Amino acid sequence: MADIQKEIPKNGRTPSKREGKAAFFQSPKGMHDILPADWPMWEKIYKIAREIAEFYNFSRIETPILENVDLFIRGVGEVTDIVEKEMFVLKTKGGDKLALRPEITAPVVRSYLQRGLHRLPQPLKLYYIDPVFRHEKPQAGRYRQFNQLGFEIIGGESDPLYDAQSIIVMYRFLEDVKVKNLMVQINSIGCRVCRVTYRRRLIDYYKKQKVCRDCTRRLEKNPLRLLDCKNAMCATVKPNAPSILDSLCTVCKTHFKEVLEFLDEVNLPYSLNPYLVRGLDYYNRTVFEIFTEGNDLALASGGRYDYLAEMLGSRPTPATGVAAGLERIIEIVRNEPVYQNQRTKPKVFLIHVGEVTKKKSLSLIEEFRKENMPIFETLGKDSLSAQLERAAKIKSPIALIFGQKEAYEENIILRDMETGVQESVPLSKVVQEVKRRLR
Ligand code: HAM
């Protein structure tokens, strides 16, 4: 992730080739720092996410980064890439086996059940923006630590309206952060009843095909996974596989039809993809992924997961949701004009000269804080001219110059940075004077 992973040269210099990697520690493979230069963009995206969540009445939830590993084995599914290959698992001194969460839907449902959230008015609409961890092969758009924004609608009825709403809420978020040319791919993978028939048809078909070694094993345990395999040999036989849409029972067919009608109602474009199955086992009926043109990694994905609560040992609880990978989104929108030149409010610049003034400067900063007036300071050993230069660079309207003489006389010099005119002001009156001038 070249852009996000910019290195800060240590002591203002870049390590030489000879010093190489051994000179400094590197972040773990596939994990990145969000550096100061990138934070304004991240903040903006968080703000848009919060506004969207608030508009559609989602409340924030945060779950622990670590969860019992069985939560994911049972929830996400034993025969999935996430559980088989991608979890970071650790054993505590007490012998508990925990996993760094590879996704947040199962933890949210765990919390919903454990904390009695089903007693609140249903359905409960929850959202989160948090890091997740997957031990994948790092490459562009695929990291080992990344941030997900997720929306979950849990409880109430298995109403197709909520399937549509989880697509709409994410689509609007992506539009608002300026992702262009969005495409929604959607499918229904049916319910426990109709999936039995489909499984049989899939097995019959794939038994006659040549597939990769992983898929030969999956054919026994989880044949739907074959449709998700990225192996070239498996990809060539997929287009002729039976379509699940031909196997849906009447109830699932009607459910899916209604989801699509709701999307039509708000003019949200989508295309049917009968081979979309998703890589997690908790889904039933609607599944979907959202892409931007020219990019084959999904920016967001989700679906209905009515069986998840039951898989975790509780009673059936209808639910649907979606999550987006924020790093993938940022890489696409980082050059959009809205993320360039993000101006911060100009601040008064406090310049100090000498050690005596340093202490007094600290208490002066507190005076400004009480009045909620932002102030910029360096409090380092820079010369007066270097500090003035800095004040000009950050476009401070006023610089306060605090020298030894002023400190003894309980005064401070107030300099208008535009005209260069300076005057001495009593220290006790400086906050009010600055306030008056800025007004
Ligand atoms: P997921 O498809 O595994 O679904 O991940 C959701 C999104 O996370 C993806 O669409 C993608 O944008 C991003 N993502 C996945 N893996 C990576 C990676 N290695 N690096 C960067 N971004 C990645 C889930 O996690 C489900 N919990 C979604 C959901 C919520 N379903 C219902 N509610």
C-alpha cells in the first residue's frame, strides 16, 4: 500500500541501502501505519460514516479485538478460507484460545445475545468502524490488518426491506465518500430447505469436472465454496455450473423478488450474479458485493444471516448486514478534490524566547484553552526568526512574542502577521485582546 505506507525518515533522513531493512524495525507484513498526513482524509471518511449511520438510525457498537476462536469456527464456518487459513490465533497463559477478529459480524451477534440486546426495540441497527485481521497474502487491496465499516440490522422480521436497506446505506456511504461508477452484484443463496436440492445438483455437476485439490475436499464438506474458488481450473468450469436461482423455493424466490423491487424503488442499480456465494458460511437468501468499475476487489459485501444466532447456540434471529474495507476505498478516492488541501482553522502562534518564558507560556496556553481558542506553539529551542517563519507558513493571523523582557514586565508582544505591526499588551489582557481582534 504504497501511499499509506509512506516511511518517515528517521532524523530527517532515509536509511541508506547498506543500512537496509536491518537499520529500523518494519511494521508487520501486510500492516500499515496511518501517518499524520493521511489523518485528515481518514477523519473525513469517519465523519461521513457517522453521518450516514445517524441518518439511517444505526447506533455504534464496539466489541473486543480478541474473541474466543470458536466464535468464528462456529459462526464463519470451519471450511472457509478465513477459518482454515487466515486467523491469527493465540493461547493465553490461562489456556484460552483466542483469535484476532477476522470480521465483526459474529462478534456483534455474540454481543447482541450475551448483553440481552434482543430486549430492546427490534430490529436493532448497529454500526462499527474497527480494525480486523486476516493472515492473507499481502498485495494491493489485501492486507493483514484493515479497517471495516459495518452496518448490521438484527432481530425483528426476516423482512426483505432490511436486505435492501443494508445495501442502500452502504451504497450511499460510498457515493458520499466519492467512489464513482458503483456496481452492485446480488444473488440469493436460498434457505436450508432449497439449498439441499441445490447442493445435490452442484455435487452432480462438479463430480464430472476437474477441479483443484482444495475443491475436491470442499466438494464433500461445503460444495457452495467451489463457486468462490479463484483457481484458474475451477474458474473455467464455473460458468456451466447449475444456477441457484433455478433451485430457490417459493418463499426464497418471493423474498429475493421483493429485495430487488425495493432497490428498483430507490433506483439503485444492480446486476444479478447467480454464482455469487460469499466466503462466509453464515449467509442465507440475499448476498451481495459492491464494486467500482475497473476494480475486481469488492469495496463492500454482505447479506442476510438468519441462522448465525442459532449457529452460536441461541434461537433463530433474523439479521442482515454489510461491511466495507476502508483501505480499499481510500486508495480509490484519495486523489478526489474533497480530500486535497483540507484547511484547518488558522491559529494564533505563540513564540517564546528563553527558558523563563517557557514556563509562563504553558500557563498562558491554559488561559487560551479556557476560552476555547486554539493556539499553536513549538516550545522548543528554535530562534525567534525560525518561529516567525513557521507562524507565517501556517498562516497564523496573529503571533504572540514572549521574550525575557516581556516576561519580567508581565507583557507580551502582539504582532499582526499581515501588516507586521507590533504592540505590547499586558499579559493579563492578551486573551481578551486576541479574541477582540479575531472577531
Ligand atoms: P467480507 O467480504 O469478508 O465480509 O469483508 C467485507 C469487506 O472487507 C470486503 O468487501 C472488502 O472491502 C474488505 N476486505 C476483506 N478482506 C480484506 C483484506 N484482506 N484487505 C483489505 N480489505 C479487505 C465480512 O467481513 C462480513 N462480516 C460482512 C458482513 C457484515 N456481512 C453481514 N454483515
